[in-house]
Amino acid sequence: MHASLLSLCLFIGLAGTALAEGRFETDTIPTSAGDLKITFFGHASLLFEFVGKVIYLDPWGQQADYTKLPKADAILVTHEHFDHLDPAAIAAVRTSNTMVALTAACAVKVKGGLLLKNSDTATVVGVPIEAVPAYNIVNQREDGLPFHPKGAGNGYILTFGDQRVYVAGDTENTPEMKALRNIDVAFLPMNLPYTMTPAMVADAARAFQPKILYPYHFGDTDTAKLVALMKDVAGVEVRVRKLK
């Protein structure tokens, strides 16, 4: 084999090393249009792989070496805080064909993306997406302002075949969240003082009844408390993964 071709093959092989070695947990969700593979990088960073498409949620370089991960067909960013918006991680997986969905504040730091406001809808790489408001009601900074003001951040509902997947972003159990229906998989944040307590997550999950509930972005919060709160809720499976 020619030396340059060998080098190229080695590079391609190394690009998927982190995933191939099983460093990260993965789940597979069957859908009517094929399997959805979810990789849990940690914190709020996720990877969805569906019918050959690669979609990243809030890539953050502290959770994974994105230079060694597959290039993105799409990237969704929920809001502008550093642990959700990492321009270097985005650049590592972005190509000229990558669609990047952003809030207005994110678009200041990452150019050329698709701006989505609360309640906007779009289809990105064949996947229908809905932006859901993500904000604080109770928790606020010392100056009295919420950590996440209403109108600034998004959660996203992505539809993969017959499965609707809700990634909530940094938010509390808002009326908009509790009014959701027909959610198959939900990722809800659970860390104080920025997002929700286990009781808040349980309150939201009892309201909109996702079939699978992943607590995520939970830091040092005891996930067992959520499991206990949800143990008598029929039809909602709580799955705890490495998403601190």
C-alpha cells in the first residue's frame, strides 16, 4: 500500500477510536425508520446517530476529544453558557455542509448557523426539530436575575421516525415543558442552583409522561432520589447514565 494511502487509512481508523473502544455508554432506541443510537459523552453533551446521520447536542471539549470523533451532519446548541457552547468543539466536528442550530446569543460566537427562537420549527438533515423554551422560574443569581432568562435558551424536540426525543437544555419544570405530549425519550437537567431538583424533574415527568426519562447534566445531585420519586409512576422508565 502506498505510504500516503496508508496514512489516510490510519487517520480514518483513529477518528472513531474513542467510540470504538467503548469509552462512552450508548443506548439504542428502535424507531419506525431505523435504530437511533445515543452516545452519552457526559454533562449535557450527546451524540445521536440515525440512518447514517451524525447529530451532536451541546458538544463540550471537557467531555470528549472531538478531534477524534465523526464529523457532524448537524449540531444543536441550547444556549450560550461555556459548558454548552464550545466553539472549539464545534469547529472540530463541523464541515462546510454541517447544519448548526443556534440561539441568538450563540450566533454571536458561532457564525453561519440556523437561528432558532423559542417555538420555531425546522427540518435539519431530514429530522424535524422544534425549539422549546428553556428558562428558570425560581432559581436566580444574587442580583435577582434568573440563571437562564425566558426567551434566551432552547430545548429541542427531535423526531426520529415515530420517536420524539426531547433534550431540555438548562431549564426548570416550566409550564411549556409540562404541557408537552407524546414524548418518547426525555433528557431533563437536574443540578442546583442552575436547573432542577429531583422533585422538579419528577413533577415535570409526571405531567408529560415520557416513556424513557434520562436525568442529565446532574453534577453531584443524587440520581437515586429521582428514581425513588418515580418508582410508582407507571409507564415512565428512568435510565441513569454517566451524564454528570
